[in-house]
Amino acid sequence: MINIPNSLTVHDLNQWLNSNHENPIIIDVRESLEIDKASLPFVDIYIPISKVSFEYVSSIISKHLNKKFVILCHRGIRSYNFAQWLIDNKLVKEVWNLEEGIDGWSIHIDSSIPRY
């Protein structure tokens, strides 16, 4: 069985965040210049994709054992790759990739989030 990240639409994430279920840990892997342009208020952790190393990421992830993680970026490509990296390195049990990323969130959920 091939282990790949779960897909999550922006609508599903919005519903999850507004439900009674325990919220996932949200990780944004965009670079700091992108975060300066647009950010989401509910992001828990910023890990710029350019700074990813096993030691750095595992030290952050280990503080959130047995949690569910949602990874996001601008449009969902880098976050998918990072989520797959987390799986390949056995750092997480459950991880979702936010399809369409922050751009999709701006289009479908909250138009006050700037698009770039």
C-alpha cells in the first residue's frame, strides 16, 4: 500500500475548524515574503520549505505527538511535497494537504485574504 497525504478542500478545512472536533495543527510552508503578502489567522506553525531539514522539522513535530496535521502553501504543490516528506520520514501519523492552498481559501472562503 502506498502511503500518500490525504487531500482536503478549503471547504472541508473550514468545516473542520468550525466543528466540535479537535482542530488539526496547521503548518504553512510558504516563504516569509509570501507570508508578508497574505496569511491565515489560524496557522499554528510556519516552516519555510527552504528551511526544511529532518532535525529542524522533527523537533517541531515532536511537540505535537498524536495530532492531525494540515499542510498548506500558496496553491497546494509544495504542501503536498512536504506532507509526503513527513510520511516518508515517519514523522506524522495523519497528514492532509490543503488543495488550492491559501489562494483557494481566498477565492472560496475569505476574500479579505489577499491573492498574489
